[in-house]
Amino acid sequence: AKLVGDLVAFFGAPGALGCTDAAFPAYTGNADMAAVHASMLITRADAVLFNELLVGVARDAGVTSTDLGTLATLLDAFVPAVGQSTPCAKYASLLGVSQLELMRTVVTGTFGAITAADSPIRKHFDGTQPPGSVDFVTANADQVPRLRDGLAHFFGQAAALGCTAADFPAYTGPTNMLALHAPMAI
């Protein structure tokens, strides 16, 4: 109830949607949305989804498309302050692991699934396609940590899943993914 009351008061305030009814509650909370949401691990995608849901409810309530545009613009202005976390930072924190450990776990789990005997893409990891490529499944299993770490570092980049911890290793592998994967006939 408090959260709903705070949201109503905040969004109805003169600097937001400008509700002028004398009975409308005044917002008395912290106006610094970055500070309010800092510890909540809200990602940009979470904030955007919240906004889309709110606009959808307003649309269903009969709000006009012009006013929906005004509402969406107002909400979108808060996304950078509210959506401060990244998927990597969020889930590492929730799981109580380092960002590197999170990415290694995700990559290791994915690698297990894609190299399973019934996986249709196993051929790209078992030396079958392209012919003569590295067999990460059986013959060169000792190369798996190298592949795992390379993939963890690649997908964990700030521009990807946003692993920004000071100790998260920089990706130093190939940057042209199209050229890297072209021989694999994917």
C-alpha cells in the first residue's frame, strides 16, 4: 500500500503529470530516483518493462494516445536513474557470486547443453564442422577452460551482459564474430 501511495503521489506531482486536485497526496519521499533505486538491482530492461506495463494499464483505462505519449516520455526520462544495474551485476549479487563466477557458470551450463549427444549444434564443437576444427568434446577437452573463459569474457563485456566489476577480465579475443564463425557454416 505504501509503494502504491508513493507511486501515485510521485507521478501525480506538479513536476510529473501535474495532478491539481486539492485532495491529491503530496509526494514526501526522496526525489532522487537514482538514490531510491540504487540497491534494488533494477536493470534498464526491468525499468523499460515497468514503463510499458504502466502505459498499457493507462491505455486500458482509456487514456488517449496523445496523453499516453506524454506519460511514456515522462517514464522514459527515469530509466537511466532507475535502471542502473546490468544483468551480470544483478544476478551475481542475487546469487552471491562474483561476476566472473556467474559468467563461467552460465557458459559451462550452456556448453554442457550444446555438446550433449542429442544437440543439433554439437557438430560445431566436436571437430565435425568444419572438418579438422578443434574437438572440444572429447579429444581436446583440456581446451574447454580456454573456450569457457573466452566466452565468459566475451559475453560478460560491458556492452553485452554488463560485467563491470573491477576484477572482471577484459575480452582479448577476436572481435569480428562474422569472420570468426564464417568457416563453421553456421
